[in-house]
Amino acid sequence: MEGGERIRLFCGLRLPHGVVDEIVAWQTRHLPAGRLVPPGNLHVTLAFLGHRPADELPAVARELGEAAAAAAPIRLLAHRYRETRSVGMIVFDDVGGAGAELAEDLGLRLERIGVYRREERAWLPHVTVARFRERPRLAPPAPELGEVSPSDAAVYSSVLRPGGAHYEPLEIAVLGGR
């Protein structure tokens, strides 16, 4: 990437491969074909930064690395399926609150370096599993994933394409010294 280039960035928890496989199987059983989120794009967002100068990436990665290293083990349990006007998602319970603590710590760090503004609403741990033009009003059961414990987080680049966004992890940070 060149210094003057702008890239669309966000930070998110990466899901273990077995969990991704289970979500994909659940999508196939319970959601209509069409705009299912592909396996490589399944993640739990911590902070969406939007279009940023590429030369900010090292600072963002450093702050994610420091917040991740300080994080307690995160334990997520799939709670329910939820729809908004344009997306379907699996909402998780953040058992013990370590995920919310990481999201808050990261948000403060990114805000301090001037690349992010925290949202007023509380962090909602979720994985977007489908996108739609018209809300289908589905009500599938939550997938039975057991306890999900991400071991790392990433700074992702989001490249918008006609068929949907493609997410590429640019920098990976291990959680809590794992």
C-alpha cells in the first residue's frame, strides 16, 4: 500500500476454524441462498474505523496488539438470531464480559490516537451471517456452537466489490498472551 492510499479498516475477533465450519453449516440449513456471508468474512467486530489513510495502519495494529495482549480470555455463547433492515446476525452472550472490556479498551486506544470515535450504544457481540435487500423476517434457532473462545483479533481491510465486501486480515494480534 502506498502512503496516500485510503483503506477501509475495522478490527475484529477471528473465529476458530471449527466454529466457522459450524456457522456455514447452520447458514446452509437455516438461511435462504443469496447473500450469505462467506466463511472468510465471518468475524466479531470490535471497532469499525471506515476509510483511513494507509499510513495509519501501523498505529492501529499497535493499539490492537496492546489491547489484545491485555485481554482476559473471551467466552462467547450463541444466544439468538437477529435481523435488522439489511443484515441477519448471530448474537452472542459475552460470558464474563471480557469481550466488552476488550472492545472498550481498544475503542479508547483508537480514539486517543484520533482514528476512531466510540459508539454511544453498548458493544453487541455478533457475527453477520447474511445480507439482504429486503428483510426476510426469519426466525431460525441459534446455532449450537458451544463456548466460542477466540484466540486472536485482526485489523482487517474491507474491499467493496459488486458481489459484496471481501475482508482481508492485515495484522493479527494474539489475545491475552495465548
